[in-house]
Amino acid sequence: MEAFLIALSTVALAEMGDRTQLLSLVLVTRFRQPWPILLGVLCASLASHAAASFLGVWIGGRLNPTVIDAAVGASMIAMALWMLKPDNTSSEAAPERHRGVFLTTLVSFFVAEIGDKTQIATLALAAGYHNLPAIIAGSTCGMMLANTPVIFIGKLFARRVSLRSIHYATSVLLILVGVLFLLRAARH
């Protein structure tokens, strides 16, 4: 139970203001369909944290922080630039696109989680506790605890907030954080 509670609280706190939380807001603003987004976040988190837990048990604490910081920084900048590319589709999602919303969320959230601090925290906790079910369940619940309010409250603001302004603001934040990670990697 201790491993579950520590994983839940660690991941929930680490997720606050994280790029994946911003991604949840962008997705709900874009598609205005919280349930398939919530399911996509759940499945992506479960897969990401299961992979991190298995890897954590396997390699423990042998990660090179310089490589991780550089990869995270580059991925954030790449994601920021991708967000600036205008969409060719309408921002209104039709009911028959539930599977498309789910798959878009699943893939984008899983990719955004690669090298993320919540994934690294999950890996480290798995290395320390060696309790895969507790760590996977706790970290996934922590992720959902942090993202569920964003998904449902974000929907309330979807009609009032310009998607373009969200994309620009998120891109600027991701670029700044990406540069900070790259600088941190250079200092190692």
C-alpha cells in the first residue's frame, strides 16, 4: 500500500503544470469530447507507466541524466513546433469521430510521456520498490487525478478560448522548458 500511495502522490504532484497536462487542455479545447480524451489519457498513462515500471525494475538507477535531459528538451521543442502547424480540419469534432479523438489522445499523450518527469519518477519508484502492480496502479491513478479536472474544466472554457492562442502559449512554454532541459543537459 505504501508503494501505491507514494507513486500516486508523486506522479499527481509531478504532473501539475506539466506538458501532458497542457496537452490534455489542448485536446479538450480542440475536440470538445472529454470522455474519449479521458479514456485515451488513461490507456496512454497505463501503457507508459507500465513500460517505465518494467524498465525501472530491470535497469534500476543506471540512467544517464544528460541523455535524458537532452532527449526531453529536444522532444519538447519538436512538440512545440508541431503545435504551431495549423490544422486542416475543423475544430468541431463530429460524434462519429470518437475513435479518432481516442486514438489521437492515446498516441499524442503516450509520445508526450516519453522521458517525462512522471515517467522518470515511475521508473525510479519501480526500481526502489520492485512492486510492479502497486507502482503501475499508483502512478496511473496519480496521472488521472491530475488530468481529469483539466479535461472536464477545460471543456467549460473551450468556447471562450481561442485554439490558436492556446497553441501559441503552449508552444512558447514548451520551447522555454525544452531550452531549460537542454541547458541542464549541457551542464551535466
